[in-house]
Amino acid sequence: MSAHAPPFPDRPAATPCAGADAKTAVDYALSLPSDARLPLARGWLWLGLAALIGSGLFSILLVASRTPYVNQWLPSGNFFHVALVLHVDLSVLVWFVAMAGLLWSLHGRARATGLGWLALWITAGGTLAMALAPFLNPGEPIMANYIPVLESSLFLTGLVVFGLGATLLVLRGLLAAPGMGRQLDGRAALGFGLNAAGVATAVALLCFAWSWIVLPTSLHGKAYYEILFWGGGHALQFTWTLLMLVAWLWLASACGARIVLSPRITVLLLLLALAGVFVTPVAYLAHDVASVEYRNLLTWAMRLGGGPAIVPVALAAVLGVLAVRLQGDAGLRPLRAALLSSVLLFAAGGVIGVFIHGSNVRIPAHYHGSIVGVTLALMGAVYRILPALGYQAPQGRLATLQPWLYGMGQLMHIIGLVWSGGYGVQRKVAGTDQVLRSTAEVAGMGLMGLGGLIAIIGGLLFVVVVLRAMRQPRAMSN
């Protein structure tokens, strides 16, 4: 009689360093189901992959339009900004929401599955409308923070539909969220983190609606969308941070790391990472949404809210992983690579953020590091989840190389931006508008372009690795 082989052995083929006490190790794992939730999870995975493919295509045009000499061969005008809008929305908003849907579908109880499917199809429909807008109904690009838009009826309709789908996803996730249970262990702690991410997303959606209701009707263009997305956009950063922290602990534990954080401490850290999101509605009650005080309060909450939780979790995960020697299971090496490259990029983005002064390309260097840190963590989570979905575990040199290639390319990309930012090169401009006056500025932006190209290759390799794993069903065992 045959049955599916377990996605990973109960204890990974990793040897702790000398002196490690296996008895005190905490198993930070997520319970992966084998029921009707799996097709729903696969659907969210497919949406995420489609978003990355689309984002990769737009990012090729985006990097080329900012690379000296290469940009002379591309169209002028708003070409750069249109590509930037779609790149950001697909690689951040759609990809992250799809990965949240993947994790919540597997984590939640087997209830309200129909609502989950409805959320998936509506979200996918909104994504398709946004992606087609530049070709079918182009509009003026508005480079608002967090969610840039095209002033196109098709794009804006797609964005509203996407938001409706995300709302149904969060509703289904909260309805199906399991309780903590009587025993507080590693699984319960990670489950708390996923539930907390759902709460943060609910707050973000509330803030988007609140901003729309109270926005002055006299505002138009960038001022309108900047304020519309500012509060909810800040709240969403707590969602992405919580998902990243869950992924870090899960990947480290899967690699056999001994995590020194107890489940109780981990829950307190995750609660601390969530607490800052509740400053957002306070800002709405205390200040006008168009005021400087409102913006400053939300910025302060985002900077200080998750920081104290990120550092200890990152140290516990990295030190735990570095202390083990991976042996027989080749499927663990991509997980380790994703974890370490994720922490490296997120840390680089955080350090750069400390040195931001004025409006220059150091700002995109900061958020590229942080956002790509989250992306790499979620890529590692996908590698870990694939066997539970009935596919092969990614393994081999390509799967291990992919996170490092993507991470190192992005590191070169942000170093080039920081270098150029020191000379005052402005953000959100391209081509001759960059006004590169010196050889050093050209070199910095050239390094940015080369790193961006390497990162694009690394991002597309992720899609290749996942699709190759999905082409081969998981091995059977007797």
C-alpha cells in the first residue's frame, strides 16, 4: 500500500554544533494540511507567480530606462513611470497579498473555503485589469508612495476590485483562524504570527476606507493618492514584517536550527511587532489626514513599532542556522540560502534608512533592501511549502543559487543607489532627467543597473525553480 512521502523528515538532516542541546530546541513549524485547502493554496501560489513574472518583465524595462547609455534606446516621456507603477504594484502589493493568501489558506481551519475561492478569483481579476491597463487604457502615472497608480479607469477599477478581493481574503482568514490552544509551542507561536498579520491587514483596509471617506474633495492628482494610501500603506508594512518573521523562524527550524527564543518570548515579540499598527487609527482620530502631524506620527510608529522585534528574531534565526551543518537533505540548502540572504537584505535596507536625508535615490535603496528582504523570506517559505502541495521539494545548485543571486543583485542595486544618492541623484526620474554630472554618478547608476539586471535574473530563476518542481509530482513511497 503506497502513501505520499512526508514533505520533509520529522527531523531534518542537519547536525547541531557541538554543545547544542536538542532537548531544549523549539520546533517552529506550521501545520500543513492535506485536505481541500490545498487547491486553494495552489491558486494563491499561481497568482503570486504570475505577479512575479509580470513584475520581472516591467522591471527589465525599468532598470534599462535608468541605466546610462542603454536608456537612449528606449521611449521617452512617461515610459519609466508607467513601468515603475506596474513593477511596484505587482512585485509588492499583488505578490505579498498572494503569499499571505497562500499561508492563511494552509494555516486556517477548513471552513469558509468557498469565500476563499471567491477572494482568489476577485483578486486575480483585479490584478489582470491593472496589468492590462498600460496597453488597453493608458493613463497618467501617479507616483504615490506605497501604491502608485495610473489615472486610467481600467487600472483604478482593477485596483478597487483587487482591494475587494483582499478584503474577502482577510475576512476568510479571520473566520478560519485557529485559536492558540492550551499548549503554547512553536507551532502555536507561528500561528499567532499569521493571525496577527491578518489583524494588521484588516487595520490597513480600514485605513484605506477611512482616508477615502475623509479626504478633501479639493485634492487631485498626486496629493490625493498620496494621502489616500499613506495610512493604509504604513499599516501594511506591519503585515509584511510579521509574515517575514514567521518565515524566518520556520525556515531556521526546518534547517535544524536550535532557536533560543521560547514560544512565549516569540509571541511577545510578534505582539510587539503588531502593536505599532494600532497607532494608525489613533493618528486618524488625533490629526487631519492632510496634516504634517498625521504623517509624522505614522512614520514614527512604523520606524519604532517593528524594530525591537525584528533584531532578536533575526539573530536567533541566523545564529541558529549558522550553528548547524546540513548533510544529506539537499532540499534544505535552498531554505538556508533564502533565510540568510533575506536577513542580509533586510538589514542593509534598515541601515540605509538611518542615513536618508532629502529626496534622492537613497530612499528607493532603503525600501528595496527591506522589501526584497521580505520577498526572499516568502520565496523560502514557498520552497518549504511546495512538497505539502504535492510537488517536489526544490533542490540542486540552481535552487540554492537563486536566493543568493537575487539577493546579491539587489545588494549591488541598492549600493549603486546609495552611492548615487550621495551625489544628490533624484529618485523617480530616469534618462536625461537624472542629470548625471560626474563619472562617479554614472558609475553608481551603472552599478545600480548591473545589480538590477542580476536581481531580475535571480527573480525569474525563482519562477523557473518553482515551475520545475511543480512539473514533477512528489515521490511516492511504500
